[in-house]
Amino acid sequence: MAFLSYLINGLSLGSVYAIIALGYTMVYGIAKMLNFAHGDIMMVGAFVAFFALNSFGLPVVVSVILSMLATTCLGVVIERLAYKPLRQASSLSVLITAIGVSYFLQNGAQLLWSSSTKVFPSIIASGSLRLFGGALSISYLTLVTITACIAVMVCLTLFINKTKTGMAMRACSEDKGAATLMGINVNRIISITFAIGSGIAALAAVLLCATYPTLSPTLGSMPGIKAFTAAVFGGIGSIPGAFLGGLMLGVIEILAKAYVSTQLSDAIVFAVLIIVLLIKPTGLLGKKLSEKV
Amino acid sequence: MKNKKSFVGNLFSRTYRSRTISFLIIIVGYILIELLLKTGNLSSMFQSLLVPVTCYIVAALGLNLNVGVSGELNLGQAGFMSLGAFMGICVSGALSSAIPNGLIRLVIAIVLGALIASVLGFVIGVPVLKLQGDYLAIVTLAFGEIIKSLINNMYVGIDPNGFQFSFVENKLSLAPGGKMLISGPMGATGTNRIATFSVGVVLILIALVIVYNLIYSRSGRAIQACRDNRIAAESVGIHVANTKMLAFVVSAGLAGAAGALYGLNYSTLIPAKFDFNLSILILVYVVLGGLGNMTGTIISTIVLVLLPELLRGLQDYRMLIYAVILIVMMILSNNEKVKNLLSLLHQKLSFGKTKEAEANE
Amino acid sequence: MSEKKTPVLEVRDLGIDFGGLTAVNDFNMDVYEEEIAGLIGPNGAGKTTVFNMLTKVYQPSRGTIHFLGQDTAKMSVVDMNRAGIARTFQNIRLFSNMSVLDNVRIGMHNKITYNELEAVFRLPKYRQQEQAVEEEAMELLKIFDLDKDASLIAGNLPYGAQRRLEIARAMATNPKLLLLDEPAAGMNPQETEDLMKMIRFVRDHFRIAVLLIEHDMRLVMGICERITVLNYGMMLAEGTPAEIQANPQVIKAYLGE
């Protein structure tokens, strides 16, 4: 029963990773860039939600929506100002720019907000669901987190597969040149991708902070790296891959903490990633790379 | 910073010129700084940066061989530095009574730091170099994090019975006269600070000789061939895996040497110092200096280490401005108009390969 | 006349499948020493796939390839080159960020025997071999009329020159058999004429066998001594240029019904 409880905790943490990883993977799929500032966009979302809840006393749902709107705008603005001029540049230049954006957001947040320690208020009733005569208890927060992740995943899949914009996105990720010839406005699609990816990052931020309530300007960096790992784990560019990768990463991390060692859990997570990539060099659900000779 | 092309283009005609410029920068810089030190005109803040700057340059030169010349993105350079640093600290600590001379101990520590990092580079390289592109990059990141995490859980002490190890929990009970060398997350404390600026400069010169002479040899050409066209390289009989391994191992070795020097420059050093951010920092030096451009790497490292210090007057805003400068430089250097302007400037002044670096200043 | 010579390359029942799709099947071919042989066929017939199997870029699914009497079943791309097969590519694959001279020097990779330490310390062995390599590379460039462009970046050369450089690079590996994949593609008639002379010269000078894929029939009929025709992954015909030109099946394959 303890195992089951760890598993559920892992799925909960994994859900947060998965939501962040979805943003990572969408941006990678369309813009072919590693947006290292993604975790920091999430951090901004956490702070916006915090102020909405604490300083303005807004209801939880309103705060979450406000925070998502804020990160959506932030994502679009960053893309316009920093990444768009680099469309033709080498991927390393874009990577360094993303790192610059990451520094900028972290230090900006430091200047604006970090004079005092901030504790995220609890947003979900603290009770828990008891199963098997109380042997297994699942907190409402866990349930909400997992549900939110599944909802995001379902919505995204429907959006990508059923809507015209979603189809345009898939076209852009296959071949931008051909997409342009088909009359698709590639710049608009990239903007939309950044908007969606950044928007759901705020949701992840709220869920993460509900579990680990201390706010700091660097709160996005480690989950950011983990989510990036999750995205690669599942096959970067693949939406189901990010979902699967995120969940697995969360489970592995919690199980490693429970059964092996808390201090070594990160090392174990990364070791599993390496093993997976050695067996499947493009991740669990990634496309096989092949070069025509 | 699309220097790949211009750099390789200059390989043939400007072989010796570019190398000479690199060496001149280091030697002239060294003499200037020694003069400033002798006349007491260097603030203690700048003095404290001297050794770290030489370490960063050596690690960045190695990384440029890996990222610029070999074309594989490596996000784990800090891991190799970390290994070199703590190896160096252990070696120096263990030999402190046997070899009282700090300089000799430092040299031994650097050599062993380079050696162990190279060996680890080889071991890691076997799986890493089977992957390509961003997948390879994330695995180097993963290894970097694993190394950090392992050293963070390592307890090493020395007593008359020899080295004592413990993992995850500190179970060491040292015999009288023993001392802790690495104490898990607390890292190394009470290290003898034997690193010197002069040794750092010599290390840079050695790194330059290794990197340049390698590039202008059979192996260096093969490394670039594998970067430019893997299939064509195989078709002329080049073992791509072995060739990429060479670049990876040399890069790791230089990072290890740099790490050993770095570690022996501080009395206390925590393993968390060598995190992902440090790897990224060194990568930034390399990319801004120009891929494959060693002179550029030296200049951009010096400028970027000094920049936050020079911005210190701006207090809290300095890191924010640093970030903006980073973004603006990347955008400008990829702007067609700026590129044209630079090449025009280049023709007029015929400054050779340092043009981008000059523009950075 | 070629019957008297010994074959350098013997291909028997060669075949390859890509995910259930048979690209090449039951392919047989011999290439004799010091001959210029041609491999022709309509687009998509599998010619480049044959080259990719001969150089082990693709591992064949069936059949055997013997080179200089040796079974090559377990050999890799690198091994094939070291054994003496060099090639060019249909879509040019130069080391495009490097100089023309460096491209040829890279071809001489396996002739150089100094090690990394001798290079780093610039020992006499390094100096002597680098000197020799440079001289030999310049000689090769002269044959392909590229010696004046030695210091240019390979990627900046005009198309025809890039094709010639690819041949020069392949020759730098000291092959016994040279595979040319559409060497005249994108060349004008004058350049093609010069190329034909170069190919003949290379064959005579280095005494090697040449196997080429080409769509330019003037070139194929002009220099090939023997031609194999491939259609839908199968061998359609084999013979002298005159025989091939007269073969009704070949005409049908090229012109349709």
C-alpha cells in the first residue's frame, strides 16, 4: 500500500513536470529551439498567482486565469523581442539568447519581488480521499493536479488534431517552407505556440507551488531542467511523449526518494534518462532520425 | 557570431597569425597585470578574479574544441571541472606533508585532475557520442548533474592509514592526525590556497598549444570533417566515433585541469558550485567568442567575467543588464546589416579573426 | 578485352529491403581492373542504393560483395574505404566549411601515421608527413584543375568545381575502385567534356577501376567500356555501349511503350 501511495505522489509530481514539458516540447516541435527560459516563465506565473491571491484577495480560479494570461503575454513578448530576430540564426545562438532571457527573468524577479520570503497560500482544501478503509489516502491536491494534467493533455491533443490552427501547427513542425507555401502564417503559428506553452506553464506553477509553497526567483530552474529532461525522455517534439515522460520522471523521482536515497534521487532520474536514450536514441515516442544519402 | 566559416577559412592562410594573436594576448595581458600588481594598482576585487579567469579560459578553450570544432553541444563541462577540482584538492591535501612545496603540489594536482577528467570523459563519451544533436546535449547535462550529485554525497578523509571514503552518509572516523578533505554538501574546507595566477597563465598557454596543434593536424582535420559531413567523413575512412571521442576527451581533460586550479584557489569549495549554470556560463563564453575561434574565446571570457564587476556601480541592476547585453549581442551578431558592416570593417582594417571579438568589446 | 582481366568487384544476388519494400533484388555485377564501367537506369531504379550497399552505407539484406577477392559481409563504411573503395555523392558532400586543400588532406587521413602527441609537440615525423601530404594534395588538385583554388572554402566553389573536388578527395584515399554518383550532374557540355578527360586520365594514371552512375548518355557512351542497366531494382541488361544502345528492352525502359 505504501508503494501505491508513492506511486500516486509520483504521478502528482509527474503531472506538474508533464504540463511544463508540454510547453517545452510544443515550442521545440514548432520553433526547433530549446527554450531554456521556459522554467522562468513558469516562475513569473507563480508570482503573479501569488500576488493575485495574497495581495488582491482574488478567488483561486480568477487568480489562476490571471496568471495564465500574464505568462501567455510574457511568452509572446519574449518570442517577438528575443527569438524572432534569430529565426535564421544557428541553434546555439538561439540557445544562448534563451539563457539570456532566463537570466533576465530571474534577476528581474529578484529585483521586483524577492525582498521577503513568500509562502504560497493553500488553494485547495486540505482534506483527502480515503480508500481501502483508510489504508490509502490521496489528498485533494493530488487529485486536482493529476486531473488538471489529464485535462490539459486532452485539450491540447484535441486542439492539435481537430482545429485548423492545430493542423497548421503540425504542418509547421513538419516543414516550415512547405507550410508557408500552403498559405500558413508561420510567424503567427510560432506566436500561438509560445502563447499556449507559456500559458499552461502558469497552471503548472500554481500546482507546483500548492505542493511546495516557498516562492523564490529561481523556483523555475530545477523543474525547468526536469521538464526538459521529461520532454527528451518521451521524445522531444512529441506531445504524448512529453506527457508520458513527465509522469514517468515524477514516478521515478518519488520512488527513488522513497526506496533508494533522497540525496541521490536526481542522479537516479538522470541515470534513467541516459539509459532510456541509449536504448531509444530519440526518446520513448520520438521520431527516428534518418539521413538520406 | 557565425565564425565557423570565417575561422575555418582562415585555417589555411592565417594559421600562424591567429595562433600568434592568441599567444600575444595572453603574454601581454600577463605582463600588464604583473606590472599593475607590482605597482599596487590592482584592486583586491580584480586580484581575486585573476585565477578564476584563467580557469574559465582553459575550460572554455576545451569546450570550444568540443562545441566549435567538433560541433557537439556539451552542457556538462562543469562536471569535469568539478571532478578535477575535488581530485586536485584531495591530491594536494594528501601530499601536503610529503611535498611541502606548493608549486610542485599544484602541478601534480593539475596533472592528476586533467587525467581523471579525461578518463571520465572517455567513459562518459562511449554512450554519449552514440547520440546526436539535442539528445547528445541533454545526456551531457545529465552526466554533469550526476557528477554534481555524486560528489555532493561523497565524504573523503585522510589519516595515517590512508584515504578513507564514505558515501551518502558520513561514517568516517579518522585516526588521530587525520583530516576531512571532502565533506559531502559542505565540500572542501581548509584547503591550502596554492593556486597562482602565473600557473594559470602557463596552463592557458599549454591549452592553446594543445588545441591549436591538434586542430592543425590529421586528427583536427578529421574532427572538423566529422562535424561538416559525417557520412562523407566515413566514406574517406575516418572513424567518426573515435574522432569525436578525441575532442570530447581533450575537452574534458582541459576542464579537469582548470578545475584543479580553481579548487586550489579557495579555502572552501562546495560541490554545488559546479552546477548546470556554470556549464552554461562557459558555453556562453565559447559561443560569444565564436565557434572554433580560440582568440575569440579568450577575449569573450575576459570581457564577460569582468562585465558584472564593471557593472557593480549599478548594484542590483548589474545582472539584469548583463542578461540584456547577452541577448542584444546575440541578436546583433546574427543581424544581416551588422554582419555586413562587420565584414566591411574587417576588409578595411584587415583585423583578421579578431573582428567579432573586437566588436564585442 | 576486359575478359582477360581479373575482377576487382564481384557482386552476387545482391538485394535490400526497406521496411518490406524491395529496392534492389538479384543484382549481379562484376567490375574488372582498370576498366570504366557504367551503371544506368531510369530515375528511382536503385542505382544510388547499389552504391550505398557497395560502400556499406546500407547493409545489404541479401547477397554477397567480394572486393579484391575478399568477402565484405562484415565490413563497415570505414572498412570499405580502407580496403580501397572510394566514392562521390549524388548530392555533393564536401566538408564545406573547410578549405579545398583541407578537403583533399582529409582524404589522406589514413596515409598519415604520426599520432596526436607527435602532432601536439610538432615532432619531426609530424613535419615530414605534413609536408608530404601537402605536396601530394597539391598534385591531386592540379590534376582536377583546382590547384589555384586550394585556399578557398570548399562550399564557395562553383558547382562543377565542387564535383571535381569530391573526386579529388576520393582519389586522395588511394582507392582501387572509384565510384562516381552522377559526376556530370549540373555541368555544362564543356565541363562534361573536361570531366570525361579527367576520368580517363585518372584511370590511366592511377591504374584503377571506375564505376559510374550517370544520366548524361554522351558521357556514359563516350567513356564506359561496359554498362549495366538497372530497372525497378533488377538488372535489365549488361554489355558494351553499342549493345546497350541496340537493346530493345533498354529502349523500352527508358522511353516507355
